[in-house]
Amino acid sequence: MPYSTLPAAGVTPADTEPLARRTSLRLSATLLLAGQLLYIAITQFHTGGDANDHHAVFAAYADSGMWTLVHLGQFAGMAILLAGLFALLFALDVRSGTARWAGRFGAASAAATLALYGVLQAVDGVALKQAVNAWASAPAPEKAARFASAEAVRWLEWGVRSYQNFALGLAVLLFAVAAARTAWIPRPVVHLMGLSGLSYLVQGWVVGSGGFSSTESIAIVLAFVLDVAWMSWLVAVAWRIRVPAAASPGR
């Protein structure tokens, strides 16, 4: 008798849907929270200082021995977080209407975010580091020109960071719209996601108009708090989902 690919007796397609949803949601929630926590942890090792005092902060950057490692770690954290957003599209499993299109456009925006973040880390983690190193070691007659070059790279970083934040904020907002149409996602999770998305949009505007200011720092901390809150809640929801027991073959 040939091998059958049919479900076991007593198991229906309706029984397998909660199992697939639980698996997808657990993967998504775990990636989201792990990526965010890794990003926050790695960022604590980033060289500090007044980011808009370029003479002082460029000198600190030039002295940093962990610059490349920190930025690689940040990229890894962001990539894991965005993988969690992609997985959330399958966990929500919305097949029609506004929620379906919100999820798809959210996934597209997440892909754009990853691409922009790669460019950002190339500019910040590689180009800026080389520019400030060249300025710090340049002879006195070349200092002004080297400093101007480093500032140009810094301003390019502002621009890429601004659009990366816009793309990430839009992705989170669109996934919040999709989740809002899903009955088993608690409403407070959706609201926190929406606020998180808005905080990224604020960051994008602030960086694009004024650079790395104290206002942007407040928005970053707010986004971290909101993200950890809704991602932790989503993890709890994912691990509380129960799969209905299959009916016995004789019943």
C-alpha cells in the first residue's frame, strides 16, 4: 500500500491551524524580543559623548577599539528583529481585506528597513570610522580638510538613519494594523505596537532635521521601552496558545 500523506485519523485541517499559528507566533515573538534585547545590550558599548559636538565625539570615535564589533552586533540585532517581523506576517495569517495588505506592505517596509540599516552601518561602522581616524592622525595642515570630510560622512549618516527610522516606523505601524484585525492578539499589544511605530517616525524626523540631539535620545529610549513591552507580551501570548486535542478515532 502506498504511503499516505493524509492527516492521521481524527485530525482535521481545522485542528492543524492552531498548531501552525502557535509555532509561527512563537518563532516571531522570540526573534523580535531576542533581536531587540541584543540590540539594546550591544548599544551600551557604543562610544558615548555629545554626538553633535563633532570635534569631541570624533576624537572619541577615533580612540574606540570596539567600533567595528559594536556596529556588527547592532546589525545582527536589527536583522534578527526584522526577521521576527517577517515571521509575524505568517503568524497573523490574514488572508483578505485591509489586514492582508497591511501585513504585506509591512513586510515590504521591513525589507527596506534591513537594506537601509545595512547602508547605515556601512556609513557609520566603516566610512565614518575611517574618516575620523584619518582626521585624528593627519598633520596639522590637513586637519581642516580631513575634518570636513568626516562631517560630510556624518551628515550622510543622518540622512540614512532618518529614512531607516521612517521605514521601520512604517513597518511596525502596518503590522499593528494587521494585528488589530486578528482577534487573538490582545488590544494593548496592538496599541503598544502603534506607539512604537510612531516613536520611530519621530526619530526619523528629528534626526533628519537636527541630527543626534537629546530629543532623539528620548525617542530612542521610548521606542526601546515600548518595543520590549509589546514584544514580551507577544511572547507570553505565543506560549499560552493551546492546541485543541484531536478527537479519538472511535468518536
